[in-house]
Amino acid sequence: MSDIVPPEVRPKPAVPAKPPNVGAPSPSSPFPPQGPGVGAGGIGAQPPSAIPVPIGSHTTSHAGNHGVGQGVGHGVGHGVGHGVGHGGGHAAVHAPPHSGGSTLLGYIGIDTIIEQMRKKTMKTGFDFNIMVVGHSGLGKSTLVNTLFKSQVSRKTAGWSRDEKIPKTVEIKSVSHVIEEGGVKMKLTVVDTPGFGDQINNDNCWEPISKYINEQFEKFLKEEVNITRKKRIPDTRVHCCLYFIPPTGHSLRQLDVEFMKRLSHSANIIPVIAKSDTMTIEERQEFKQRVRKELEMNGIEFYPQKEFDDDMEDKSDNDKIRETMPFAVVGSDKEYQVNSKRVLGRKTPWGIIEVENPNHCEFAQLRDFLIRSHLQDLKEVTHNIHYETYRAKRLNANGGLHPITSNDTQESNL
């Protein structure tokens, strides 16, 4: 009797585990129940891990609507089409490639970098150094105190009869740490008493130019050290407010020479001081005349056109450039106006409200300087002005050699 060979028994194909929520939508899901997903109807759809991910589909904001785990209904990330499942569904469909980033299969957390940067900045704080230049009596200290709503700049009442006017421009800086909303800023105000107060003001910009370069040199010396500090102290001038007297006529030769010589080493922002001494018509005519003279003399003030990053920046900065120079009024005294306390200057014919855009352009200067362009001022200082100095300095020094004190004294670019 011959042996009976039993028929070959083949193992049954493994049935994949049923994904969660298949056939029953989640309470918050707007989609109806879907049929079985992978392998339904004998159609060999690829598992989610094998589905090719298209380039440039939806971002993480769509993960809750079109991602993995939504009844496996709409595949992995919307760009794949109706891939995994969908009622016994269709095979994986390859979406046309797009330029940009890849479709994410779920939330990663890239967007938290902004919060990380915010927390780090709140812990360490940041530096901002502002220089004010103009002859005495233009309200430089008052304006800075008004900008930062604190006594950050010492006021001077001018030179008394018994006090000698300094023969050269002095450089005085005072630093304060101010805090708002948990963010700390070390503000340094650099004043230049004596500028423009002499009978002969030839070369009175030289001490200021020297000071700006000395701060570049300090930063460079720290950078080229073999053992560098974790955080290099930044004393570089990020912004220079240049105060134009409200003559109503034209720029003085001193104004032109100063801005022309320093516009390539600092961010010059021209302002018309004590603009309440002019009528609105006089102010507008003076502003137009100043802009024309700056253009004729090839003076580049901040924000420079060549540094506009894109069309949006160009559009925003064009509006600012059309407004400059800002005609401002400063005051740290409060008055009652329409049941509200406002900063202003009291005159026989009323109160000039400092923060009222109908009275002066202080609010526009503040928003521009602090609320929209403060970080850009720091970046232009580092990436443009400091890099220009650094390149010249290292070329003159023959490369990255150790910098000595003699080199510092000889450097005055």
C-alpha cells in the first residue's frame, strides 16, 4: 500500500492588524467611516512606511486633517492622493513633485525654534547702542529719554557763562538695563557734547569716527583671540541719530560733511529737532529740501536701498525713506488732555502731544527704531559696517595675526 502524501499545506497569508479607528471615525473627525484599508479587495496597496512621500506638499498645519491615523482615509499627507485604504481603495498615487520642503508624516516641532530663541533672549538679554550727534540745545537727551520712557540720558543745560566750552568733541556713554515684558535690554547712549559748538568746526567729526572704529577694533580683538569669551561684549554703535537744527532753510556744510563721512561706518538716521518751531507747511518743505540735498551729496542714510532683502522689505522701507528725516518733538513731561495723561510740550496756544502723529513724527520714529527695525540695525552693523572694517583691518595686518596695542592705535580707517 503506497504511502499517501498529504497535499501541501501553505500557510495563510498574514492579515495585517486593523489600524485604530478604522470603520469608526473619531468623535472629532468630520469624515464618515471608511472601509478596510491595506489589502482590501485583494489590491496590494503599499503600507504607509513604503509610500513615496511627495516633495512640497502640505505642512504640519494640515497633519490633523490629512495625516496618518485619520481613518487611514486620505493617505499620508494629502499629496499621495487616496492611497492607503478609502473603502477598499486605490493604490498609492504619486503626486507630481514640487519645489520646497517634504511633506511631514506628523508634527515634528520645528516651529518651536522661535519660542526657544525667545526664551534664550529673555534669559541673556541683548545690547543696543545708540549715538546722538548734534550741537547743544537741540533736545538730544530729552528725545532719547522720551523714546525709552526713562531717564537713560543725562540732560545738559548748555554751557554756562563761567564754564569753558571744550575745544574738542567729547564722547560720553552711559548704560542702563531696562526691562519690559520679561525681556532685558542693556541700552547704551553715547553722547557727543561739544559737536558743532565751536567757531571753527573743521574736522569735528574725527573724534566720533575714531570712537566708532575703536568699538569695531575691540570686537575684532575678541574675535581673533585663541580663547574667546562665550559672549563677546558688543559696544559697537548700532544707530546714530543725527539732529538737524530746524532752520527751515537747508543743511549746513557741517551736517553734510558729518553724514557723508560716517554713513559708511554707522547707520545714520537724520531727524529734525524741535520741529514744533515750524508750521506744518514749513516742515514739509524743509523735509523735502533736506532729502534732496542728501541725495545730491550722495549721502546714504538708514535704511539703505541696497540692503533691502526682498520686495516686501523694499515696499516697507520706501515708505520710511519718503518720511525721513523724521520731524520730532521730545518731552518727558505729562499733561492732562481730554481726560488722558499725555507726554507733551505746553505752549501759549495749546499742548503739543509728542505721541500724536498729527502733531509730530515722534511715534513713527519710535516704531521704526524700536518696534520694527531694531534687530535689523544690529544685523546691518555686524554684517555690513563691521565686516567692512574687519576686511580692511585684516588685509592691512596681513591676515589673522595677533593684534597688538600698537596696531589698535595706528588703525583709523
